[in-house]
Amino acid sequence: MSTHAEDRGPVRQLRLVVEVEDYDAALAFYRDVLGLPEEAAFSTGDGARVAILDAGRATLEIANPAQKKMIDEVEVGRQVAPKFRVAFEVDDSRGTTERLVEAGASEVAPPTVTPWQSLNARLDAPGGMHITIFQELQAAEERQALDGFGTDDTRG
């Protein structure tokens, strides 16, 4: 996959906007504990507040119901995810999961090795978000050689 800007499509950024009741708790969790750097923050005199956190490279994962069900089964052992789930790639799934649970997340499933060779944990996090913390265990090229992987145009 190319990383040159001229090779990318017309969209420059994916921004997921999440309304949370306890803004301070959610901000502390995602910025201070998970470690997403604050890119910008805005507030108004009427109490409106927003922080834009840098989550690295963004992707939009489109899955049909069968795929979503299969992922829940592999990662958790049962259906748990709502229609939307946010996934964060980290260098250490186990350590990050421990830190996030200590900071108030509820562990839904511990770090589990998946058939696509990542170490995935499921958490219910502040702000009412259902999240996956994942660590890639193999390089993308190695994973693409696994049965059922690759891109639609390479599968034929």
C-alpha cells in the first residue's frame, strides 16, 4: 500500500465525532491513558467543548452482518458489538488493555489471537464506546498470504 499523498483518494481525513456525557472523563481516558495526542480543542462561553485527538492513520472498515458476527465470535465468543465499534492499533495489546481497564474501561474479552494474526481485546470504554485494542502479530504481506485474506481485486 502506497503512502504517497498523490496516490491516495480525495478524502484526507476520517474524523469520528462522539458525543459523551462526561467529557472530562472521556478526554482523560482517550488522551491521557490511551495516549491520543490532542491536535486541537475548542470551547464556547455556553459550555460547548470539543477536543480533536490524533489517532494516527484512519480506515473505514465495511463489514457485512456475517463478518461482524464472525469477528465477535472470534474476539469475544458471542455477539456483543453494536453497529459501530472503534478499533485502535497499538504496539502492546496486553499492556494497553491493562492500562485502560485500570482507567475505567470494562473488559469484555481479554487479548485473544485471531485467525488474521492480531492480538485483539474488547472493551466498553468511557463515552459509551465499544472498542477493540489490537496488535498486529505479522506483517501485512504475511497476513495477506493467509487463506481468505488479501483485497477484493486479488481474490478474483
